[in-house]
Amino acid sequence: MKVTFGEYIRELRNLNGLTLTQLAAKLDLDSANLSKIENGKRDFDEKRLLKLAKVFKLNIKELRKEFVSDQIAKQIYECDCTKEMLVVAEEKAEYRRQLNNQYKKK
């Protein structure tokens, strides 16, 4: 998906006919903070993902994938990562997976 997580929330809210105030109440947020999230001025709190999934009847794994990928994309953008740096990061992620699998076997 080529939108930020905040833009995704706005799309979901609009598609479901909810006002900013209505969705904010369902997520235990004030509407000013939700507005900042939708406009990319504040990050969505991962702890609220389950609530968001329930409000819009979304698969939590898919929603988490959207959230985490947006967080990663933000980090890539903010640190001006090169493709080489991303390759190294993926290698390190794979190494961590291998470590984790070794610990599970013990």
C-alpha cells in the first residue's frame, strides 16, 4: 500500500462513515491526536492496533504488517538509507531469525 499508516486510518474512517471524533472515541484518543496521526505529525501507538482492527473488522496480522512496514519505511526515509544499507539490514534480520530458531530448539 502506497500510503502512510495515518492516511490508511483516514481512508478506513471515511469508507466507514465515521467522523474524526467518533473514531477517536473508539480508540480512546482525543480527536486532535487522531488528526495528527492521520496527517503524519504523530505516530500511531502500536498498543491500539487491536482496537483499530476490531473497529474496522480487520485481520490483526495484516494490520500489523501495514503498521510495521510504515514504521520501517519512515526509518529508511529519515536516515536516507542506501540500498546497500538495506541489504545489510536484511542480512542482519536473517541472522536474528536464525538465532531465534536456535534458541527455540534448545
